[in-house]
Amino acid sequence: MGTEIGTEGTRGTDLGTFARTLETMKREGCNVLLVGSGAADCHAAVCRRLCGAAGPEPRRRLFVTDGETIPAAAAGTDGGARAAEAPTDGCANDPANATTIQVDDGDSLGEIGIEVVEAIDDLEGDVGGFEPAELRLCTDVLAGLLRDHDTERVFRLLHVIVSRVDHVDGMGHYHLPLERDHDAVNLLEPLFDAVVELRVRDQSQAGAGSESGDAADCEQRWFLRDGGTTDWISL
């Protein structure tokens, strides 16, 4: 993950320590919560990296989407199609190794949890067991679930999913386009190995009515479970 998420400019936490932490998270598996509103392109850029788009290593990608908040750039679409229709083109080096679960309004949290766990089981069975970081899970459904369900019930669903990802040493990232200090972020944070806050470097220059800038204008700040925090790092 050190090559997938840049560490240049890290000052709040020692650069070497942070880089080693990222490598440990990749080796042992991790779950990362991506937060930040008004930064759709930043979510897309980090999504592509966490999906493991670069590099020759085998990847099995699982997308859990309601088609609402994963940016089209991350989905590999031109913005005219729903993200769930082609989620692999933008961040998969082998689209055949991707599976998509479409979450609809009528789906219960229990149904979603069962479907995700069974999908991971099926992918694991297909390859006879995952290598570390081979499974890459990406989901954009949290905002919708928090809107439609009690927050504590969403917490329990996420606990099931992150535990299954951890069990196979996979890497999961979860898009939640809310501010870092939002109550929902604070409640869900203990589930994750890190919270990554995303922003456009200079909102005043992003353009009137613009929700995000180019990926080159994006910055990330990591809040690690052990209490370590980075300064803002360019993507």
C-alpha cells in the first residue's frame, strides 16, 4: 500500500513509521473509512489506488454499491452510466476478477450482510484461498444506509463485513462523504484501522458550484487506530 497511497509530505507522524504502518496494514489486511464531503474526485483517485489498479499482483475485487456516491471516474464510466454497471474498468487490471453487489432500497441490512459474506466466500473458494491483500472490497453504500437505518444497526452490519475482510487479510475501503467530525464518522471509526480524510487543496479555486477538483488538487490526512495522525498529503 505504500506504493498505492503516497506518503510524501508526512510530518504529523514520522515518515518511516507511517510507511511501515501502511505496509503492515497491507500485509495483514485492513479496513479504511474514507471521509470528506465535496471531494468526489478525491474519493475516486483514492478508490483506484486502494483497488490495486497499479501493479501486477492478483486482485479479486468486490464492489458493494447503491450507484449513488462512488464517483464515475472510480467506476470507469463517463458519468452517464450508473457506477454499478461498469465498476471494474477504471480500477481493475483484470475486470474478470471483479464482482458487484447492487444494494437496493428494499434490501434489509441482514440480506446485505449475508450477500457480502457469501460473495467473499465464493471468491475465496475460486482461488483456493486469498493471498494477503488479494481481496479488495470497495463500497459506497454507507451514506444511504445511514439515511435509511438506525446508526447502531449499520455499525453491526459493518462489524460483520470488516471482520470477514480481516479474516482473509483483505483490504476494504468504505466511502462516506461526510465531514471528519460528523457524529456518524465518530461512531463508526472504532471499526476501522484508519480513517482517511479527503479534501480539495484549495476550495476557493475549485470553481463556482464545483464539488471537487482534479485528482492533482486532492489531499489526504490519515488518522490511524493507534492514534497516529499525518499532516495533509498530496495524492
